[in-house]
Amino acid sequence: MVKLIELIDDFQLNQRIEGKKHFYIKVCMSRLTKWRIYLEQEFQIDDLESVKPAHIKSFIQTCQGTGKEINSTINGSIATLRVFFNSLVEEEYLSEHENPMRRIKNLKEDKKVILTFNDEEVSRILNDVEEATYSNIRDKLILIFLFDSGIRVSELCDIKTNDVSRKHILIHGKGSKQRLIYISKLMRKYMRKFEAIKKERFYHRLDDEIGEYYFLDQSAERLSRSRINQILKEHCRRVGVRKEVRCSPHDCRHYYAQKQLKNGIDIYSLSRLMGHFDTQITSKYLRGLEQEDILNIGRMTSPLNGINVKKTTFS
């Protein structure tokens, strides 16, 4: 009999070999460990062969019963278990028919309207940042990146100088997936400013003393996620953003998605730009649009826009 703890450790090793990000692996291990301990305590199960679909369902029901986890959180655990058991099938510990996750479905999630920044708030935030020092210009460019590209904060931290070209930036996204994002005119303007002052700020350092990452702190090290969160929250507080908006970098991503939809972009193109695995994830941003926004998008993308229709005269 193969012990679950050994399989979970092996799964962790494979994730590292595949280049999965540390944070993703940490979350997976936390979820799998919680599930394994549940099986041991409730059913005295510690081996793979004994795990049945009923045990998975019991775990899900127990998570629901605590009242501490919403359905989307529990779905995260279900997703991790699905990835784990699929990997066991691939490595032939199980057949596809023996996979206990084969018929386990996700829980229904509440369809919440996503509330994010409005244009006036975004304008106030960006204009609140001075342009006097290296940190000022860096922070302003970071905020422009968040609002104008929909980039995830982890992706922003991971941008390397070599990832930046004249027209686009290579992004290292979730699940080791790469994609390109465009560089808008405003982004390009402030990238030039930032790159010039960055060169001046670290001119006295040798090349091997400067981190390979694009956004650096004062010590020429990779900027952290927590620091970027602080930058955004500080300016949100200063300009008085509504209390209903959390003021997290992910809210900037929500703003980007909804603004792109208002401007008439199609779901597929938006999905590609945001690095989503399928368009169903992207479509949730439609819930935050007003009916008038939807009608305006329809007008802008009308099939007969630009079609030349000759005027007919009647005799």
C-alpha cells in the first residue's frame, strides 16, 4: 500500500521540478495536508488504495459544515485534489476509472457583482504620486502598470529587465504560463522616465550588483508584493477612495477588465491579455457592468458598423 504522505511529498517535488511558483506549491501543500489529516482522524485512512469518492465528499461536506469557508474557498481545495489525483493517474498509481475525483463537481458559487475603482478615483490616485525621486517615478509607473495592463501583482514583481521590449512585455503568469502584454503610450512615457532615473540612481553600482528585475527597491533588490500593496493603499487613503473598494492590486485588475469591456473588447481577447485559462473566468467581470454599458458595447461592436449601404431611391 502506498502512503498518502509519501505521495504528497512526491507531488511537491514534481511541482518544484516543473517550475511552479513557491506560493502556489505552498497553498497546494496546505490543502493536501489538511485533507490527509482529515482522512486519518475520521476514517483511519493513510494509504491511497483506501480512498474512495465517499471520503472526498465527506471532506467537502465537513468544510461546508464549519461555516468558516465559502464555496469558492472549498472549490480551491477541490481543484488541488483534482490536480493531485490527475498526477497520480499520469504516474500510473491509479487508473482513470479508479480516480476518486472523477465525478466530484465544484460547488456553486455566489455570483457577486465586482465593485472596483471608478475613473475619477484612478485619476486621483495617479495624480497623487509626485515625480521628484526614483521611488516616486517607480511607484507611479507601478500604479500605471496595474491599472493599464491588468497585471497580477506577483507577475509585476517577476518582470525582469530582459522581459521588456519596445512594444510589449513578457509576463510569467500562473502555472508557468507565459503571455505578452502591450505597452500603451502612457506606460511607454513613464517607462522612459523610470529607466532614466533608475540608471542614475544605481550608476555607482556594478552590473552584477544590480538585481535582474525591472522594479527594484532602494537596495537594488526585487520589489516585494507587500510593498506594492502598501504603495497602492497609501495613495488610496490619501485621495479618499470609497470604503467599499478594498484597494488591493487585484482591484486594479478588476478595473482594467471592466474598463476594457466598456471600451468594447471581446471576451476572448481580454482572456488572453489577462492570462486566464478559459473565458468563463473572464466573463465574471461582465456582472459589474450596468445595462447601459452593455448597450454601448453593442453599439460599438455592431456587425454593420463600417458597412457601406447604398441609399435606395424610389420612383
